[in-house]
Amino acid sequence: MTPARYRRLFAVLFVLAGVGVATVLGLTAFRKNILYYYTPAQVASGAAEPGRPFRMGGLVAMGSVQHVPDSLTVHFVLTDMQKSVPITYTGILPDLFREGQGIVVHGVLGDDGRFTADEVLAKHDQKYMPPEVAAAIKKAQQQEAATSKP
Amino acid sequence: MIPELGHLALILALCLAALQAWFGIVGAQRGDAVWMAAVRPAAMVQSLFVLAAFAVLAYSFLISDFSVQYVAENSNVLLPWPYKITAVWGAHEGSLLLWVSVLGLWTLAVSFFSRHLPQEFAARVLGVMGLVSLGFLLFMLTTSDPFTRLLPAAEQGRDLNPILQDPAMAIHPPMLYTGYVGFSVAFAFAVAALLGGRMDAVWARWSRPWTLIAWLFLTFGITLGSWWSYYELGWGGWWFWDPVENASFMPWLVGTALVHSLAVTEKRGAFKNWTALLAIAAFSLSLLGTFLVRSGVLISVHSFASDPKRGIFILGMIGVFVGAALTLYAWRAPTLVRGGSFQPFSRETLLLLNNIFLVVAAASVLLGTLYPLLMDAFGLGQLSVGPPYFDSVFIPVMLPFFILIGIGPFVRWKHGDVSLTTRTLRMAGIAALLAGAVSLVLVHAEDGLMLAAGVLLAAWTGSSALVEPWNWWRRRREGRHGSLSRATLGMCAAHFGAALLVLGISVTSVLGVEQDLVVKPGQTVEVAGYKFDFVGVQDVQGPNYTARQGTFQVSHKGRDLGSMSPEKREFASIGNETTEAAIDPGLFRDLYVALGNPLDAGAWSVRIQYKPLVRFIWLGGLFMMLGGLLAASDRRYRRGARAEIAEAAMVSERA
């Protein structure tokens, strides 16, 4: 091989090795860290794997928020008007967290069906509702309408 | 009447942009000197019309003309006047106008500073920029006209989103856009060179200062955004791997790669194809960023648009620009003459590695950002990839990358000398190992190893960035002749900034303390050795909001540090609530207090944080920016074209 070809081969091998390592790293990290998003109805039907973190969106059910005195722990119920999931969260709630507000929680589902959240997200807009939540609520209302007709 | 003038100015600008593109590209192709001579005036007048439209919108905001729908939706009589101006880009339509106005400023700059370029080349560059203007003006006039009237006029405006009422947020979008749009210049230079079939060291020299300036503005914009989210949004976080942040980070990574590969093309005439591809990629990612942020596919603070027409329009525009540029590239790139050869151990190789690492990093961010969107778009389920993914990809890529940053500048072009490089870097290596060892021995933290690695890399990169200035200073002191070009100094400053960034990130991530607590008035809590005495909460009236303001007396080892007053602000006109954290800033540590929620009996939940070296993160960004500024102002970019061409011809011959 001429030096020029040797050099080119070297460069190509180097690039391939680098890209290969990066791909393996990237895909491994990707598989490990994919975060699924469910609605309370999906969780109730057993879609979520217990012990693996996921995100869930819904409305904070009216009258469900209970603060545990002298602590940062709060219990509430997340609903999509179809199914509900009880949530426990310890920490500071976002500015726009209130009953009836659309929120997204991140955490783990326990064996007892209670969801322990380590993050609660509410967007900076009072009228805002996560699109997934809006879709789920619409679906629930349609199903309700369909079942009540006949 | 006045808003209609703004609308008219946009229509005229659209027509002129079409002329600019036609005269520039077709004129250069036909070699028609008269057509090419018309490009520069067309470009300048086009830009002035766009800027006039911008001035009209700003004026409508200043006089609170609520008969303009966009003004009514984003302003309010009570809004302080500086924010009335920055409210111009507070939502979708106005930020598009800002985009086009920034493009107008770049076009003006290129028109002025391209007189020494060959007429044909300058015409092509301005022609391509005209095409970009044309696309965006068309987009604005068909889907997002900022001058739409509201009849009858509103009595009061809806007010600007309160989290945007902030000095840093006011200048973040213009800086970011100056960077984004600046890559259109690098793009136009690359496309013009591909069209002309001439891409060489001279081309790289022309293109390089423009790219550097765009890059430094993007660096500044990202730094500002991070700083803003730290004190306004994020409860003390400085980077969230949010898709919107990624949208600006991807062009930055590729732009950084471009700045480095342009160096190889300029000095050695090599990597031409690759440099052209990077220039196309950087601008494509800027367009993608605009699409992600403006189309409403992402739901976040930044996404104003919800009209699907807009998303499809931008996507179509990206398709046309990127598709056309890549087709041109595929057609022309094979005809480019190969550059100089180099040995495996040479600066070329190290810069190639730099490019590979940066592009891999950009690709991994792209995967993490787009994959969830694609899955959702094809109805394959809703998912997201959070910070753990980005962290676990980024850290292994950045470790070797930072080792190479230290070595690269000390390896000769074409044929490196291992022993010379080793000798030059001996002291830096010792300093790095020492710093890493000290950190490992002294600090007992959960992620002590991670911290030691970060400290080692920061010390390595930082001290190797000091080698050249140090040698220069020593030579000067000994009365010997020595020169340090601004380009070299700029590189050293930027690399030093990267070192500060790594140090700040490692130390604040590993040694930072964050506690969520319940406090009652009169109670004292201690976080990281600092005592916080909670006095209580009182109501305060602001210009367009009411606030509940907490007061904490802070002391450290018996020394009084004054009081900190975090607030919860309520904006009545929008019904929005924001958290204003109180920050006690310091070069070496920040104290950060934010009010959470009111609890029973006057108690509040609060988040108190101790953030060591967090300011080094933004300081690092500023150093990088300074480096770009120094490099862009290097002497050789200010010399006449004749000297340039002669010198570059020599480079090509040597190659």
C-alpha cells in the first residue's frame, strides 16, 4: 500500500471505530433511559411496569389534595375522567399546581397501585393542559357518550 | 395607517429578496456584470425595508396600539417601556420578524464587507442569502403576519408573559438569532463556492470570520439562556436537556466543529468537502431549531405557535433548502481538488478527531430530541428521553474530547513531532494529575471519582491553554522577539473557557447542596454550613404584579451576610404566578433561596441551595465568546484581498 492509501485506511478505520463505539453507547443509553408516557386509564389497565419510572399526565382531581402537616408530603389523585391513580409526592409543588389543573408527574408505581412521584410539572399558563391529557379526556368523554346512548 | 406601512414594507422586501436571489445566482451563472452589479443595492434596500417593518412594529408597541392584534396579545399599558420593545419578539409573529430583521443586518454587513471579494462570488453569496430571506418573508406574510388588525381595537392588552419580563430574557432571543442566522452566511459562502466550483484556502479565509462571529453570538445566546433559566425558571438548574435548549445546542456543536475544520481548510487546503458539509449542516440545524421551537411540535415555554400550517411550511422550507444544498453538494463535491496530505500524528488528525467527537455529540442530541417526536408523529406511543440519556452519552464522548483539546494546538501541521509535543505539555500534564489527585484525596463525596475526573480535565485543558501566552510572556521578559496573534490568543481564551465550564459543571453537580424544607417564621435552618433565619412573608406591590415576599437573614460562621428576599409574584392581567428566587451571588459560590407553597400557620415550603462554582459555567461561556471575538479580529482577516489571494496560492502550492 502507498502511504497515502495507508493514511486513508487509517482515517476511515478510526472514524468507523469511533462511530461504532458512539452508536453502541448511544443506543444502550437510549434503551435504558426511554421514559414512557401513560394516562391513568392505561396505568389502571396494567400498561406500566411496576418499579420502572414513567411519566403520567392528567388532571388533579377536585377535593383530592391533602397536605401532611409539618412536612412537604402531599397526597392527591390524578384523573383522566376515566380512571384515577393516587399519588404521593414529597417536595415543592410548581406555581400552578392546583385542583382541576392539568399536570404531568414523573415517578414509580408501587405494588399497591400508589404512584410515588419525584417530579410534578405544571406549565406556566393557567389555561394550559398537556395535549396528551386533553386527548385522554376527550376520549373518555366520547366513551361515556357512547355508553350512555343505548 | 402606520401598521399598514409595516405590512407594505414587508411585501416590498419580499419582491426585492426575489430580485436579489435572481440577479445574484442567475447573474453569476450567466456572467452578466450588470445583473451582478444590481445585487448589492437590492440586498441593501431589501434589508432596510425589513428593518423598517421591525421599527413600525416596535413603534406600535411603544404607543400601545391595541388595534394591532399582535400588540394587543402581548403588551399592556402598564408594561414598563423597555419591555414594550422586547415584547416585539415575545411571541411567534414578532420573533419571526426578528429573525428576518437579523438576517437583514447580516445581509447589510455582508454587502458592506464583501467589496474586496470577486464580483461573481459576492453576487452568489448575496443571492443565496436573498433566497433565505425570500423563504422567511413568504412564511411570515402567508401564515404569521404581525400587522394583522384587531377590530374593534382592544381597550387593554393581554400583557407580556411574565417570565419574559426580565433583562436577560429580553436580549436572549436577539443574541441566539444572531448566531442562528449568522450560520446562513457560512451556508451562503459554502453554496456559492460549490456553485462556482471553487473552494480553496481563500474561500475558507473569507468564510472564517463570519462563521466565528455567528458562533460567538450563538455561544452568548446559549449562555444567557442558561443563566436566565437558572434564576428565573429552573429552581436553580442551569441546563435541562429540554428540546428547546437542544435546538440551539445542536447548531452550536456543529458550528464549533465548523470553526475548527475551517482552520484546516484555510491553513492546509484540506477537508474542503467536509467543511462545506458542516456549513450546510450547521445552517440546517439552525433551521431545524427554528422549526422545533416555532412550529408548536414541542410544548414548552418557547412554543407559541399552534397553527399546524406553520409547522408544515417551515418543514417544507427546510426540505427545500437542505435538499437543494445537499444535491448541489453531491454534484459538485467530487470535483473539488483534494487538499494536502498529512501524517497520522499531525494537527489535521487531531482536528479531524475534534470534528468526529463534536458531530457524534450533535448526532446523539439529535437522536434524543427527534426520536420521541417521530414516535409520537407515527402514533407509536408517547415517550421521552430525559437527562439520564444525555448525561450517559455526553460524558464518555467529552472525556477523550477534552484530553485532545489540550494536545491539538501543540501538534504541528502535516507532520507532528511526538517528543516535542510531550516536552511542551509536560508541565500542564503534571498540573492536571496533581489537581485530580488533590481533589480525590481531599473531597469525600458520593461522586468523588467523577469530580476528580472533571477537575483533572479542567486543569489539563486550562493549563495547556495557558502554555502559549506563558511562553510569549517569558520570551518578552527576556527581551527576545515573540509574537502572539489574536487568532492564537482567541483559541487559548476559548479553550480556557471550556476548562472553566467543565470545572463549574463538575463541582456544582457533585458538591452542590439542595434541600426542600418546611420553615415557620422565626425558625432557623442550616444548609451547607450557612444559617438561614426565616423572618416571615409580607405582601409587596410591583408595577404590574403583586408579590408575597419572604425574608431570610443569612449568616455564615457568625458572619452576617445580609438578608435574602425570594418572591412569589402574581400577575393579575394574565392570572399567572411566577417564582422569583433570591440569589446571593459570589464568584465561588451562590446561595439560592426560592419560596415554594404556603402551608399551615404561616409556614412555607422553601428550596435552599448551595451552589459552588456555578458561575464558572457562564464565565466559561463568556471566555469562549471572547475567544471567538479575538480570533475573528485577527490581522489577517483585515488585510486586502490581493495579499490574501497571493498567500493562499502559496498554501495551495505547498499542499
